[in-house]
Amino acid sequence: MRVLFATTGGQGHFRPMVPLARAVADSGHEVRVAAPASFAKHVAPTGLPHEPFDDADPGALGAVFGALPSLSPQEANARVVREVFGRLDPVAALPAVTGLLAAWRPDVVVREPAEVASLVAAEAAGVPHVQVAIGLCSLTRTFVDELTGPLAELAAREGVETDLAAAAAAEPVFTSVPPSFDDDREGAGVGDSVGDSSAHDAVAPVRYRIPAPRTPAPPLPAGGDPDAPLVYVSFGTVAAAQGVFDGTYSAAVDALAGVEARALVTVGAHGDPEAWAPWPPNVRIERWWPQEAVMALAAAMVGHGGFGTTTLALGAGVPQVVVPLFASDQWVNARRVAEVGAGLALESGPGLAARLGDAVRAVLHEPRYRSAAQGMAEEMGRLPEPRAVVGDLLAHAR
């Protein structure tokens, strides 16, 4: 069979798909990955063929993200979903994605909820499609609700007669979220307005675990006392690119300077580590480091509530302090981390450095946080391997 995986240009969006894509390929089926051209360097290490499509206009994207700090979490999330995922991204991607479906004729499309060009093209071509979750259940509902208008616009533009929002809501879901961390309560997300998108609740999601990386972990960069506990700090790939969250990085560096630990802070490809120089003796700042390598050694993590980093920490049994920044799912993930006892959730803003220092000390030294995180890791470890759910996925192929 031919299986097309489709993703936007976010590592947290693509990462949950990779184990499934590899498992399908290892089972002898043809797999391709439709992703933005700029995302090639992230697709290449998977060994899967990349089918590039155009990136959204950088100027238009900058205008959307630049306005986020002045908005509430609800407004910021809605704007990103509607304007970026619902309009800018798919308009750029649709010509190539539509052409790919016509030329290659996949038997099933596997997409993540933020990537909607493949949804439009699959409905137009009559190709079945399923979804890989990039967050909790409430996030899936939020995507359907916020994308209803943009999807109607895309349907009209492309001559698609089906209700695309209803088609998205009815998709079978595959997820790496463990049951006790997932969120199946209506309206549980920050600012969710759950409409008629309950179709996802009709069939239980197929759950799988993301396996440990196959490649050996590189040694960590030198910095601080090697015998001190390691605190890993990452606010994802978007925050540093916008510049408006520089104060959050500064607060994290200031907080960790007063904690008896060594810290590795990553600021993303668009961040400049020298902007925070000179660093405290116990802090090292890098643009990027393999997260799996860091997490295997970390005693605690400070993050923004992004799906990838949050679930990676849970899977490694690492307690975390979550500081949501700009998207409502980050607040949902932060709340769930605190609710299951695997860490603490903080609001950003004035006084963050002092509050963050206290929170990091708490998750480092109070055993209950590590115990809860390790319990979550054990639950995730009991989920089936991706190869065990390949049959479930291919059952939806035409």
C-alpha cells in the first residue's frame, strides 16, 4: 500500500508521526512525507522520502506571531489556528499536495490536525484519511472548532462539496498520549468552545508509544559541575524566533543561576546564545541539542508546555516546571502536568525568575514529583509499539 504522512513545519507536530511512518515502511509499504520545503532537514534523518510543498509567506507569518504577546491565550491560540494553520499554510501547500495525490495515488493519508491541505486534497480525491494527535483530546476539538470557517473557505476555493470540518471531526485518531494524561472532558482546554465536534468520542483512539531513539546519544556540552543534577530548559522552536519572549529566557537563566544544579538551555535555531552572555557558571546555552539525549540525563526540565517536550519528559520520567507562553494547548498541558503531580505550572510575567527558581528546587528535591513522573513513564512504556498498530492504520486504507 501507499501511505502519505502530511505535517506542518513543526518538530512537535512531526515527531509523533515518525514512529508510525517508520513502522509502516518497515512493514513493506510505500511511505512518503509531505512537509514544507523548509522542513527538509528534519525529514531527512528519518530516511523517509520527502515530498516538499511551499512554505507560507514569511511576512504574513511574522505579522501573526508578532501580535500574539498582546493577546490573551484564547485569542492567540485562535489566531494561530485560523490564520496560520487554516489559511496561510494550506493555501501555500495545496498545489503541491493536490498534485501529489493525483500523481502518486496514496491509499490513505495520515495527517496531524494542524496540517489541513492534505485533508482538503484527500476529500477532493476520495482518499481515506486518519489523524495522528499532537496533543490532548480537547486540542483536537479546538482545532475542529477554530478551523470550521477556514475549512469552509478552502472547500469553496477548491470546489470540495463535503463538510471538511465534519470530515476532520470524524477521523480515526492515533495518539501517543497515555490514558491517564489524556483529556476527554468537553471544554477542558483554555478557552475551548466545543461545538458539534463530538465525533472523535465515538471511537476510542488507538494508542501507541514512541520508542527510544535508535542512535547513541552524544555527550552533553561542558558546563557546570558534572556531578550536579541537570536541569534542561527548552521553550521550543518558535519563542526565540519571535524575540518577544527574550525576557522569559532571561528569567530562566537568572533563576537557574541560584539553583544548585547545572543547566542546559536551548534557544532554537533562530536564537543567539551570545545574547545572554556572560552565562552563570552553572548554565550552558546552545541553539539546539538532541532532546532525547538530554532527557535521558535530566533531573528536571523547564518547558513551555509544547506537546513534544512535555510528553518526552513524561516518557523519560523527568519532573517538569511548565511556563506556557503563547498557545492555549500549552496551558492545557501545563495544567495536566500539575494535576497528575508530575510537576508544577507557572504563569510567565513579572517575578518569574524568583518563582521559577523555587519551582525548580521543588521538583528537584521533593520526591513526589519524580515519583509521579516515573509512574507516567511506566504507563507510557506499557503502550504498544508502533508496529503493533500498523494494521489498525492500514484498515482505513481504500
